[in-house]
Amino acid sequence: MKAFVNILWVLYLIVLFLPISIIATLITAIITIVMCNFGNHRIWGYLPGKYWSKLMCYLAFITVEVKGKEQLNPNQSYIFAANHQSLYDIFLIYGWIGFSFKWIMKMEIRKMPFIGAACKSAGHIFIDRSNPMKALQSIEIAKKILTQGVSLAIFPEGSRTRTGEMGKFKRGAFQIAKDVQLPIVPVSIHGGYKIMPVSRWYPISGKLTLTIHSPVSFSPISHEEELEMINSIQNTIKESLS
């Protein structure tokens, strides 16, 4: 019976999920590119991606639970720092965080057809990790964006986990928060590794949980205090996953 269900799922992915996903991605990219050039950049840099992300979850029969959203002030900008289990983490945050925000993303994404151009038009920030000078320039761009009432979303681990365990947080992601004096919101994502780990190219149905923790004022006065605060944020996220 299980083998039969797996066959049906693969057929669904090939016949319906994949074509609809490709078409939806192209339409979302085109709308983002066009409307960001002619409309309100803050709205059109976020809304198309939000509804595209929700569709991508619904198509995979993924249910979503959001906890702790009442702790956020809708008039405040934040830096959302989340663990990174799966490609679906992006859809979860985009679709359900409820704030207009920009991603800090790897430079490789900029080379992807349509998606790269849409991300550039939406104002997302690309980091070239191989070039420290360009990486620093990207961080300066992020600081300017955050002073314009827009939030930022980061994965402090840098890349998706390959084991299911959360990796060590990198300090660079928190430097922005320290410079612009914005609160960091720890975000725990549970379920992504089961739905679509980095080793698998297709999703399975399941449940994703987005837990939003209390905002943290990030203004350390020493290197040691900064490391302690980063470890505390990481532990807050980790404890929610257990």
C-alpha cells in the first residue's frame, strides 16, 4: 500500500505539481519585475512572493501553524533570524511572517533565470561570500534599507542543514542589527527537514511550524557580550525545536 501511495505521489508531482509550480514561479517573477519598476516597491517587492509561497505550500499539501505572532509590533522593523532546514523555510517565512522584508541571499541565486531578476527588482540583498569587499558593500545596502521601515530576514547558519541539526550561527548576520539598533526576532522553523531535506529534490506533504519568539534588543558593548547574545538567540531557536 505504501509503495502504491508513493507512486501516486510521484505521478502527482510530475503531472500537476511541477508544471503549476513552474508557471506560478514565472508569473510571480514577471509581476515582481514589472510592478517593482512601475508601482510601490515596498508592496510589489513582497506581495507576489508572499502568495507564491503560500501556493507552493498548498500544492505540496503542507499545513502551516504559526505561533507567537502577537508579540510583534506591525509598525516596527525587525531582523528575523531563523534556522534553515529546507527550501520550504523560504516559503514559510515569505508566506506567513506578515511583514514586508528583504532577504539576504547568496550571490548564486542572482544567476537563476527569472528568479534572480525578480529578486533584484524586489530589492533583496545578494552577498558575495568569496569577495569580502563586495560582501561589506551589500551589508551597507542592507543598513540603508532597514532605515526605510522595511524588515530583514536572514539564515544565520548560512546554508541549509545537511543532518537535521542546527549549525553554528555566523556573527556577520548580527553585525547589521548592532549597527542599525533594530531588534532581532528569533524564529524557529520545525518540519522543513522532513518535508524536503537538501538531499532530496522533491517535497512530501507534512506540517511546518513557524514559532516567533520575543524580539531581542541587540546592542552588545563588548565582543564577549555579543557572542553571549548570539548564543542565547541560537539556544532560544534550538530549544523550541526539541
